[in-house]
Amino acid sequence: MSDLKSAVHEAPLQFVDPRRFKANSQVSVDDPHLRRSFRSAMDFLQAKRGAHFGEAATFEPLRRLGEAIRKYSLSRLPDLLEQLEARLVERGVQVHWARDAAEANAIFLAIAQAHQAKAMIKGKSMVSEEIELNHRMAEDGVACLESDMGEYIVQLAGERPSHIIMPAIHKTKQQIGQLFAEHIADTGYTEDVDALIAIGRKVLRAEFRDTPIGVSGVNFMVAETGSLVLVENEGNGRMCTTVPGVHIAITGIEKVVERFEHVLPLYSLLTRSATGQAITTYLNVITGPRRAGELDGPKEVHLVLLDNGRSQAYRDATLRATLQCIRCGACMNHCPVYARIGGLAYGTTYPGPIGSIISPHLMGLDPTQDLPTASSLCGACTEVCPVGIPITDLLTTLRHAAKHEALPGHAPLVGQGSAADWREAWAWKAWAWLNTHPTLYRIAMRLGRHVRGVTPAWQGGWTAHRTPMRLAARGLRDRLAAVDKG
Ligand code: SF4
């Protein structure tokens, strides 16, 4: 095994617990370097997108088309998945279905063991992050080496990606120079960006040649042709899917569309929304392993289709919109909360607004109940989402689901009601009752004003960041009455 793969084996992944989201956020907010780097990165990405979509007249028709394609695809999801599987099998692709992360990892391990492989080289795949592939494979002695430059950097640091498009956006060039000097043999410290890229490229190129299994994500799957479409800029995705003898692709079940013509508008929305590019450098379309007479390409192609909570979102008419997502990251780039705390504080694979609406399905509402509350509901995410996901509506739906049991006739979400607090529930009930009894309401307000001087200064979580709530000396009704008299 190469030195690099040994280093990857040894780099322990630092897990961040989403249950500690509030505390993690405080740490991020208190870090001026992190805030500065995220702010400038988000400004940059916003400007890049704005250059394409500054005018609503340019954006809206394409967005409506993208939304319609995603909704149509989801409305036919079971049929399209069956059609996709049949086409892929015809083309020689081995299709595997995984209910959860454990099943997906078992499939990867079985393929590695069948080939006696001790290493895999990976293109960028957020779904592989979702199942913690690198970490789980390392437990069984299989090294997974990231080949996307950003992913490679966070892997060397033992971290998770902090952005779904730009995984190492939180790292400075000085930190990257330090990491390379520590982990890559015969490499001195440099903070020259071109030199750093050249170092990474040289190391990874040799690994593509020597590693038996390549792993990739998938951006879109086409049911009618049995094609896997992969969007990327670095060329590492193409290397991972063509150089090693075995290619394993992994993606969520929602990524399927019916026809190839459906891919093009989504591709256009994806690249412009994500990085402000009209097209990416590479668009890979994979339709099976190497055929007789062909000189290159993998001899074996596998596709792992992961559910991992997606069917929970699918069965709810409102929450199904979550699955329209094409993972462009625009909602993150425009979110005032994400821009201040960055991605690592969330402790989930997908941070920012998309993370707040998808993570409760992937992990359950219990550990993720605070995420949907990390929004001022300003609507910036909804405004820029290229496939029309009503993100703010989904955030409020999940907030409600975290605090209340499911309504009769509705299937509960995993962890539904885990944030319920009987004191809060009773306080709201009492408040509702008082507001529907005007005489008692007026008496209560009058009494309250008499004792407003002794309002407690500490009012639980409310006063952690706000001044205490206190009744006004004169109520609105009295003020309006005074105006009328005047
Ligand atoms: S929710 Fe919309 S804006 Fe956010 S990543 Fe998904 S498609 Fe992009």
C-alpha cells in the first residue's frame, strides 16, 4: 500500500454531533477567521450565480422547467426506478439496492472482497459521505482515497466537507500547505495555490493507475437509456470511472429522470446555480462496462441505489418536494445563517438549508431537531432554489413535526415529537384560551402591568441572546383609544 493510503487509514474522522448544533454554532461565530473566509466565499459564489441569473426573466422560465421535470420524475419514481434497473442490467451494470448506510457499506465491502481489493479511489460523492464510506471501509482494512482536490484536503485533515460543492472552502491556503507538508512524502511547505494543485495532481495520478476500484457519485440517472450522468470540473470523476477495473457508482433513489432531454435543463440550472458556469469542464455519461473490442473503461460497473430515509420524505405530499433537490448548493451560498457559521457546525453531511430539510429524513428528527430552527425564514434560499423547492415551508413543517405528534391518518416521521415540551405546549394552550376570552384577557393584562416591575430577568433560552420580555406600561388598545380621543 502506498504511503498516502496508509496516511488516509490513519487520519481519524472528527465526528461533529448535530445534537450540539447550537454550541457548535457559537464556536463558529466566535471564530473571526472562519467568518471572514465564509463571508468572502459566499459573496464570490453569489456574484458568480448572479452573473447568469441576475434577471428574473432569465431565471424564472428555466426554473419552472426544472421544477416541472423534477416533480414529474418524482411522480413516477417507482416506475422510473424499475425501468432504470432493467435498462442498466441490459447494459451489463450490476444494480444493488440499499435501505440504509449499513446495507450500502456491506455492498461496497462485498465487492472489494470479491476482488481482494484493499483500496478504492473516489470521485466526489456526497452520498458516499452520507454513508461514511471511507470510515466504514477503513474499519475493514480497505482504504478509500479521495481524488477530488477539496475532498482530498478535508480527508487529510480528518474532517467532513463544509460545503456540498466546495468541500474545503473553510481552509486557508496556509492550512492546506501545512497539511500537504505533513502528509505527502518529500513535500515542503508552500502556500502557492498552483504549486499545491500540482502536488495533489501528481500524487493522485499515480493512485488512479494502481487502485483496483473507482467510486463515483451520480448527478442524474436516465431511465429510458440506462445512463448515469456525472458532472465535474477536475477530470478525476472521469479517471475514477474509466481507469480502475471496477467502477462502483452510488446515489440516492431520487436522482432518476425519465428521458435524456430532461437532463439538459437540470444540468444548466445546476452549473449556473452552483459555480456560475454555463457548463462544467466534464460531463460524463456512463452506459455500462467496457464492451467487447473496446480498449478502455472498467470491466465491471455497479450502481448502489440508496434509500436511507428518502422514502419517508417521498410518502408525505408536502415533504416530497425535498427530493426535487439537484444539490447545487445555491441555498447555502445565500443563507445568512450558513454564511456566518459555516458547514461543520451542522454535524451533518448536508449543511445549510438543504441540510436542514433533508437531514431529518436521513438521521431522524431527534438528533436534527435544532437544524430547521436555524433560519430567520427570510426566504433567500427559496428565492434562489433552481428547482422551486419551498424550503421555508418545509422548515416550518419540520419544526412543527419536531414538537408535535403526527396527526391521525398521517405516518409519523422518525423522531417525530422528539422536541415536544409539555410546559411550552401548556403555555401556548393557556395563551390561546386567554385570547379567546376577551374579558379575562383584559383583566390578566391589567394585572400583569401592575407587576411588570418584577418580571424575571432570566427567561430560559429566550434571554440567552435577547432582552427579557416585559409587558408594556400601556397596552396597544389604550394607546389607540388615546389617539381616537385626541
Ligand atoms: S435545495 Fe435547491 S438551492 Fe438548495 S441545494 Fe437543493 S436544488 Fe440547490
